[in-house]
Amino acid sequence: MKVSLVFSQFHLYSEMRTFLREVQTRAGTGMFMRKKQPLTVEATWRYPLPMPMPGQPVCATEFEAVSQLERLPKPPRMFLWTDTERKCPEDWGFIASVRQGIPPQGIEAELLAWADQYRNAWLAVDLRDGVIPPSTVTPMEELLSSLKRPVIILVSRSPEHEDWPQWVLPA
């Protein structure tokens, strides 16, 4: 049994005219004109996230991150992925993001080994001004999303950061 769908041109044209009317407006001369509306583009995320979620990193300054972690009922174990250990806040572990003579594959493998060893720990990634960013083979956003654990991106000025939503605990 062969089924063919044949539509009349008039039917298609009337459907198209209806579609066009929804998108466009008629000018006084009978020609179609586009409705012009300003496009609002925000440089940053519009709404902050109340908690870092696995697969969705959030950003905060070091002060914001430390103060919000203290407000949690049971603060998680934190590790900072940064270039030098002296940049770690008190009671945070250290993961080297750059090592002399170690290729990006080695840095990434070390992070993945850490993720297997500390399954309940949170990760903070140091992307503040003046810090050497982690060198990895996988793009940073893809790697952090694949960790499936809460990730905080430490930045110098969190409201101005546009790649990740800001972390703001509800009052």
C-alpha cells in the first residue's frame, strides 16, 4: 500500500501567510515589515545559584566562598586546584594545576585520580587574576562538568564573571 501526501499550493500558501503574520506586521503600503525590538544581552548570569550542583560549576571570590561554606550545616571537605599551595585557604587541600615537566594529560589524570579518591569532597578551581590557569587536554568547562561533584570557580570579581553563575546562599 502506497501512501502519498499531496498538499495544494493554496493550502501551503495560506499556512505560510498565517505564519508570516505571527512574525511580521503589515506596513501601511501592504508590504511586510519586521517588528524591531531591542535585544537585551546581559554580560553575566542573570540569577545566582543557591548551591553548587554536580555538573554545574558556580563562581565566587575566595572571601564569598569561605564565608558561605561556613554557613552550611556540615561544611564539605574542600580542595583548591591552583598553581601553588600557599594560595590555599586554611583547612583546604591542595591539587597542583601546573607542574614543571608534567604535560596537560598528567595534570588532568591527577585531577581524575583525586576525584576517585575523595568522592564527597568539593573542588575549588583558582581562576583569579595572576594565577596560572590549569592546563588540561579537555576543555575546562567540559572537564569540570564531567566531575559530577560541586565545583566552585574562584574569581577575583564574581559579579563580573560571565562563564558561570554566581554562588549566593539564600539568607
